[in-house]
Amino acid sequence: GSLYGVGVVCLQGRAHSYEGPTFETVKTYVRTLKCLGCEIFVATNASGSLREDVGPGELMLITDHINLQPSNPLVGPNDDQFGPRFPPLDNAYDKTLRQELLSLAEQEDIRLNQGVYISVIGPNYETAAEIKAFRILGADAVGMSTVPEVLVAVHAGMKVAVIAIITNYATGLASTSHSHDAVVAMANQAAEKLNRLLKRFIKELA
Ligand code: HPA
């Protein structure tokens, strides 16, 4: 469709690695966006926080990632019509887009934290020992998605921005066991400010 005169494609849901072999699906939907002419790829997700100062209901702008998923959608023959064999990731989370989102969040009075996302395959939540290790590695948020899509989007030359909704404190920081229902409820609760920020972002592109 079109929002404020800007062409927008919206995808609901995603293919997670924990569902089984999904990389062909991920490549198909992300590359379809590229073929449709998308220049900017914005992903959202639900994440656990590894930072005491960023609790459930907060938003986190992802600045970089650590990929702990066991494979990668770009493994296999390279499709040169989309991008290079060895794509660099130094600006995977596009700096200009990040600056723009930070500035718009401030104008909208939305707190936008920043941090590094660590991607695991799941489907289990992490152990406390794993979270302790991930903190030492430099992660701020943990989740089971997003990185495969980011890799395909960056490879295809799209500018990427990712915003995580922090739905829970990660294992060991949380006082209770994780519940998927609580994660979904918190994601829905924080969706209003995320929607507002994304709409404003698109408006500024017009
Ligand atoms: N761990 C992994 N994935 C998640 C979490 C978590 O704590 N919360 C939401 N997605």
C-alpha cells in the first residue's frame, strides 16, 4: 500500500529457524521485497533483555548483532543478481537510519534504548548460564529471529533498521519462568509506541 505517499509493503509474521528448514522461505520473502523496489527493510521483534536498566515494555534499537544460529540463509551457491558472495556487515544496521529513528523517537517522546542483539535458534528459552555468557559477549537483547532476514536484506543491498520490543528480562535476570503468553501480551502492549514511531519514520521519508 501507500502511507503518506510512500510505498510500503507490510509482512505479518515470519519464518523462524526453530520451525525447521526455513531459509528458502526467508530468502523468498525478503528478496521479494527487494524485487518490489523496497530500499529500506525494517524488522521488529520480541526480545529478552540482558540489561537491568531496560525492562519489559521498552523499545531497543538494534545497533549490531551476534549470530549464534547454527546456519545462515546465505550458505550455498551465491545468487549474484542479488548481492556479493561475501557481504560486509560493518553497517548492517544502517547508521543514518538509526540516527533518524533516535531523533524521531525523541520528538515523539518515546524512549528508544540501543543495544546488540544476539540471535539463537530456540525454541527453548535460554539457561541462566547462557545469558551470563551472552552478557560477557556483549549482548543486550536475545531473541530467536531477525538475523537471518537481516543477512538476506543486507546481501540484497537494502538499508536495514531493527527495533526490538523488550518483552521480558532474560533468564537469570527475571524473577519468574518465561511464559509465551506474557511475551505476546507485553509485545501487544508496547506495539502502540512502536507503531507511532514507525509511522512517523515513514512520514519523514515522504
Ligand atoms: N529469549 C529468546 N527469545 C525471546 C525472549 C527471550 O528471553 N523473549 C522474547 N523472545
